[in-house]
Amino acid sequence: MQTKSIAVLGGDGVGPEVMREAVRVAAAVAERFQRSVRFSEGLVGGSAFDEYGEHLPQATIDLCRSSDAILFGSVGGPVNQAHLPKWRGCEANSILALRKSFALAANIRPARVYQQLRKGCPLKDEILSEGVDLVIIRELLGDVYFGEKVTWIDGGRRYARDVGAYSEDQIAMVARVAFETARKRRGKVTSVDKANVMQTSKLWRDVVREIHGDYSDILLEDMLVDNCALQLVKNPGQFDVIVTSNLFGDILSDLAAALPGSLGLTPSASLNAAGFGLFEPSGGSAPDIAGRGIANPIAQILSAAMMFRFSFDWKDEADALERAVEMTLQDEYRTADIFFEAGRKVSTTEMADHIIERLR
């Protein structure tokens, strides 16, 4: 039996707490399906800085390189300490560096409104009548985040420029991820751009349409980013898979993350062309609630389900874990962030206990 090796990077704040529960749940899934997994812990973020004086030490990179997937928690410290060496540039030095080191070019962020948690969604009930279950796939290694950045002074006035650039290969890679994802879902891709004014978006639209030629079974529509933002609020049930650029994806995925009612419910995956991936919750380290046992572990647990699905191709295992989460919510177990008047309030560990119980 082949053993899957998983690099476990808990990070800072509530990261280690929710990671501990995700590892327990993932191990329970592996036991049920008679899979062999090995979890190896590494340091990242502020915890790594304490030990190594840097946020992403070579030892952690080596651990990730020798693993089949990375299960990532969260990094960063209190806002009022962001100027300190321990926290300055922590997120960029950790997660952005990992994305670059492993060419993690496609980010996958689902946003689902559970019927049991409709009260937590900021949208009206009539808008939610068709349900919300969408995935945003964001290109991660191009656009203004990785282009030329210049500031200068001319005539006593300050100027700045950020250059956004894309190659057709970058666009093609993420487009294929979108179409393959849609094949496993409801068969629709919405490609989001600003092709009415931007050259990068015109190339984006052309390349996505070309790749669509290999996926004639998938419905493709183009949508301008400003309209997409409006539609995510007005009629999110129309979307299945959204694919878009780095900048637009950053903004739209955060907008969509508000729909489930808590960042504690939204996992994500970042994949390279070979299928190697980093899996993490969409929320931050939340240092204000760290150590109190109240953080929601579901996003971290669902990130493990995405790891099973996308990196290991363990569909049954991923389905079983996602069902166990839904059953736990149906039985009205709630951490503090999703406790909307009714239900049984539970701790971080108790939430994982109930999910494991339903797995077995």
C-alpha cells in the first residue's frame, strides 16, 4: 500500500488549533478507507521566525518538496505588531514564497451556503432559493502581483506603476483546471475579465475560448468583472465554476467568501500543473481568539477533503468527509462563528469529534 506523505504547516494564531483537528479527521478518513498516510510537521510564519529567524526556512521547503501535498494553516500576528521583525512581511514571505517555489498557479476556492446556515448568509432568502454552490478558480502567478513595480518622482510629484502581464501558457493552464473542475460538477464555466478595456483580458478571453475547444461538453460564458461582482450578490445561484485572473480573483473570491456566513467554512486549494497542491482555509490566523478553543475547524477540515480530491484523486474519501461535515451541521452543532440563535454551541475539538463520529 502506497503511503501518502503530507507536510503539515500549522503556522500562527488559530492555525495550529484547527490544524490539529483537521489532521485527526483526515486520519479517521484514512482509517475508514484503509489508506496509508503520514503527517510530518514543519514551521512557517511567526513560529518559524522564532526558531530560524525567517518565515519560510529551508527545512520547511525541503519537507514540502519531499511530500505529496501541503496542508497549510495560517500565518501572521496581531495588527498592532505588524511593524515588528517577527511579523513584518510574514504572509508574503510564507504563502507567496510557497506559491512561487512550487509553481502553484491555480487557486480553487469553493463558496457554498449550507441550507442549515442560511441565517448566516447576508443575502435575502428569495435570492438563496436556488442555492449557492460555486467555485472560483484564480490564476496565482501572473498579473500585477508579479509584474514590474516602480515608484518615482517627477517634477516634485510622486508616481507609481504596477505592470500586469500574462502569457498564453499561464492562461491555458488555469483554464484547463476550470474546465476539468466543471466536468466534475454541473458543467458550466464563467470566464471573468475586463476585455472591453484591457489587453491582458483580451488575450485571456481568446485563450480561454481556444482551450474550450477541447471541452465542448462544458458550457462557457464570458462576463466582465464588474458585472460578475454584481451578479455574485444579485444571483449567485447562476454560477458553477468561475475562472479569472490573479487580481480579479483575489477580489471576487473574498466577496464570495462572505456568502456562507463565516470564513470558518471556506477551504481552498492551490495547484501546480502536475497536481501537487497546497490546501488551506481562506481565513487568517485570528490571533485575537487563539488559544481559546472556539475557532471553527471546518475550513481546515474541508481543505483536507480538497487535498484528497485534487492531489490524491480519492473521490470517495473526499465525498465521505464532506458528507460528515454536512451531517454535523444538520445536527445543529455550531462553533461560535456560526451560532445563529439556535443550535448546540461546541468547541473547536468538539466540532471535530462530531465530524469523526459521523465518519465512522
